[in-house]
Amino acid sequence: MAPATAPQIDSVGFDHEDYNIRSPERTKLLIKIKEVIGDAPVSPAFWACCQLADMNRLQTIAKTDRRMILACNKPLALLLLQCELLR
């Protein structure tokens, strides 16, 4: 019995970004995001999401304020400790 082969998928409407093939545009946005956050520590999960995010989302992240990116990267349990009312 011959091994099963994956079905052919029509690629109309898809581009390299749909398959996460590194493009110069994606690289530029990742560099811009790195410039925005500077040397601040971010989780590996943040960078993994950036690697998989669509280009529109990366453009939004690249335009986002540094403090917002870093706040969203913190675990939610730690955010409660930063609230003035809970201290």
C-alpha cells in the first residue's frame, strides 16, 4: 500500500507571510519592535507570537508605546501588585 500524501491546496490568495516565511518586511517590523522595547526583558512567548503574527498585527505592535508592550507582557498576577489601591 502506498503511503498517503497530503492533499494539494490551491494557493490562490495566499502569500509567503501566510506560511511564516521570513520576508524583508517582517524582519524590518521585528527590528522596529526591538528598537521600541530596547533592552527591556520580554518573554520568549512574546517573540514567538511576533514570529507568528500577521503583518498587520506586527505593524500595530511596532507603533505601540513601549510601556504598553511591556505591561501586556507581564503575567496578570503581577499586574495586581502594581495597582496603587491594593498596596
